[in-house]
Amino acid sequence: MKLWGGRFTKETNKLVHNFNASISFDQKFYKQDIDGSIAHVTMLAKQGILTNTEKDTIVSGLNNIKTDIETGKLLIDSTHEDIHSFVEAHLIERIGDTGKKLHTGRSRNDQVALDMKLYTREELLEMKDLLNTLLKTLYNIMEHNIDTFMPGFTHLQKAQPITLAHHIGAYFEMFKRDQSRLDDIYKRMNYSPIGSGALAGTTYPLDREYTASLLHFDGPTLNSMDSVADRDYLIELLNALSTIMMHLSRFSEEIIIWNSNEYQFIEIDDAYSTGSSIMPQKKNPDIAELIRGKTGRVYGSLVSLLTTMKGLPLAYNKDMQEDKELTFDAIDTVKGCIVLFTGMMDTMKFNKTIMESSAKNGFTNATDAADYLVNHGVAFRDAHGIVGRLVLYCIEKDISLDDMTLEEFKAISPVFEDDIYESISLDTCVNKRNTIGAPGKDAMEKVLKIYKEYLNI
């Protein structure tokens, strides 16, 4: 069944039908299509456009169709152009001519706009829940590693000592911002387009506010042309999903590095690793690598939709049908990546001794040695040069700053005394940094308290 065709004298070419049809992918929101239709006919009855008997018959028929689809009794087939025509055809088949009144006061344009918003809204909320589970996993790691020392890096060079909790906390902030972006998108998109018609509304006395309330929207959209042509919320969503994937990819890259034989900071659980078909010693971080790889796929969806929309005049154009496959694929990809990444992090083991040793042996306490000199009256620029000579001396001797004798310190600067060792210890280097946001234990405990309240745990 087609929802159009009265002015046509020929059947659509089979290739044209297949090219034009969207049921292969828009069947994904059969539930949203039915729920939207139930709200629509409920409003039509309230306005006296349908009788209550007609409304009850249509609603009963729609609910039966939904049940039959969900139980597998009714299969969605490709003979229909889209999910809207599929549902309406089966409704008419089951309840007769009353089913033909379902489409009163609406167009496929506002119908598909509604379905896509309902589907996207539901998926967005699920995405937030998945991110929340990931954040709880990261919080748990942070809580148990507030004293786990490791090197902090800039340019992939050891820079200053931090803790694992502090490092993980940087990603906690990223994913927290991701949740905030999803909240913002929800607020902007949560307005109902149904009742906008094809582009210019309708002469029927619809109560769009009532339909919006039935579907838990904040209200109706205020311009019928924009209502059917708006895909901003999908572009915003794909942008947010791309940012989530960027964060997952950055974290995955670090996990790949930390998992290498050269670092050995972590051990990925066997359940989230694979082996080699030829090298029996290999244990590969495939999940992290695949997440890193799939990031480009989500980026591609964003760029594709931006490109599709950039030249479209108002109002609806068939090009917009391209929004669905791109969005569906991106949503499924990101959800899968978050779930797998969360599982990988939850089962990961951290080699704390190796991390601490790496921090000690990378001159990460050099800045603190310079600060020691400054606190003893040496100008910072002079202190910087003195510590540079210390580092060069240690490199030549293949030792760390902590291994130097006091005589060796004094040979380069007589300002050094016995208290230099306490000043450059990892504990001092980290835990003296207690401004909010720093890695010191007191600062981290304050941050963890904030995170605990944020997660409501």
C-alpha cells in the first residue's frame, strides 16, 4: 500500500520503488510510529474530528499490530514503501474503512519527523544511562587508586608525577561533559512536530499542545515549515556522539600504549583481549583498537548529514531520508563501544609497582627540585638551569634524582641540604599539590565527593 498515487496512472518502476523505499531501515521505529499515531487519533477524538468509537477501534487495532510485531506474529516485509504505510495498510486490513481515517490531519512529513524525534529521544536517554555506568566504573577505579603514583605526560614524555585516580579523573570530566551535551540536545529537541502537516499546517482544528503532552514533549514546534525540515537535533546528536567517540578513542589509545611490553602499566582481562593466529605469545588490545577505529565511522555519519543538509531549500526534501541510516548506525556503534569499553575498564588490572617505578625513573620530580631551590632563595630561572645540569648528570650516570648523594647535589649547587630528598619524593611531589583539580590526596578526596554526589551513589 502506498500513501499516495491517486494522480498517477502507472505503477512505480521496481528499481525506483526499491531506491525510494525506506522500510528496510525505518522499520526500526515501528513502536514510535504506532505510539505517535495513538496520540494523534486520541487528539482527533478530543477535538470531535473522530468519534470516540472510531478512536477506540483504531487504538485497539494499532496496539494489536504492535503486539503482533513484537511477538513475531507479524513480520515487517519490504513490499511496503515505509513503516508508515506498513502500519496503516495492516490497520485497514484489520478494522476496515475506519482505519483510513488514521491519517486525518497529518502528513508523512510531520509523521516521520515525529517518529524520528521519539526514537532519538529514547536512544539519547539510553546513551546517558550507559555513560552513567561508565562513569561509575571510572569512579570506582579512582576511589581505589588515590595513592597509586604514575607519571603524567606531555608530548608523550614523562612530565610530572600524578596518581592513577587523577589521570582517570580527566576522562571522568570528559564523559561528564558528554552527558551534559546530551541533556542540552534533549531540551532543544523536545518539541512536537506532529500537526505541522506537509509544511503549512492543516485546516482541521487540531490541538497540538494536547498531542505534545500525550507524547511527553515540552510543547509543539512553532513553525510548520521548520518542523518538517529540521534535522538540527540529529546533527547535534551526531556531533555529541562524535565527541564521545573521540574521548573513547583517546582513552583507548592510552590503554593500547599502557598495555604494551614497553610500559606494562595494565593487564587487560582475557575476556577483552584476543590472540594471534601465528604468534602464541601475543595478547592484543583489540577492543581498544576497534573503538579507536570505529571513531571515524561515527565522524563519517556527522559529515554525511551535514553535507546532505547544506543545500536543501525549505521545506521537506527526500534527501532527508538519508538521516536515518546514518543516525541509526552511529547510535548503535557508540552504544556498543561504551558497553565494551566499560566492561574492559571494569576488569582491567593496574600494575601499581611498575607505574610508580616509571614515575621515579623519568625525572618527573625535576620541577619540584627547582621549586626547592626557589624556596631557598634561588631565582627560578637559575634554579631551572641548575636542575637541568642535575638531570644531565643523572643521565650520564644512569641514575634518578632520588639516587644522588647529598655530596653530588652540593657539587652542582651548595644550596641543597638533606631535606631535598623529602621535597622530591613522589609523595611530596603529588600530595603538596592540593589546589582543587590537582592530584594531591586532599584535593582528590574533595573531587571524589563531588563526583559521588553527581552520580548519586
